[in-house]
Amino acid sequence: MARIRSIVLKVNDIPRAAAFWTRALGYEASPADPAFLVPPDGDGPRLHLDADDRTHLDLWAASAAEQQAEVERLVALGAVQVDWDYPEDADFVVLADPEGNLFCVVNTAA
């Protein structure tokens, strides 16, 4: 079963938001990308600060097969697959919950 592993938060000023959220949550900026804030013990979802994307959850799946199974399971529960302009090498599928809130199921093995 996929789990919430990342929360994407739309912000206007990434450095300002990072300064606030690292102090508020006790998270650290990822050495690879300071827009990704991670819990220091690795336990819990990371926070992805993004100026372009809308706020949404990322559910992680360990493989393409698990991703497909999760998409099918979530659609059976009432989610709908969203018509999205996917990049050619997309590792995610965009769904909307029954209220219209978008979320992604991400294949972390890709």
C-alpha cells in the first residue's frame, strides 16, 4: 500500500518558506535540493516547497507494478485519473479524490 511520503506545498518564496518550515517542523534542507525538507531522523514525510506546482500529496510506490495496483485500488475507492500533460519520463500518475483534490502516485523505482 502506498504511503504519504511527500507533501508538495505551493509557495512564492522558497528560501523564506524553507526558513520557516525548517524551524517550525525541526526538518532539515536536503543536501541535494534545499526545496526538499526532510525529518532529521528520516521518519515521516518530506516537505517539497514548489513555486510552480499546486499543493498536493505524493503517495510513493516501490515499483511500477505497485504503482499500477495502487492506482487501480484508489480508482476503485472513488478516485479518478486526471488528464495531465505528463512528461515523457513521468514516474507519477495524477489522480483526484472524490472531492477533486489532486494527488500523485509516484513510482520511486523509476
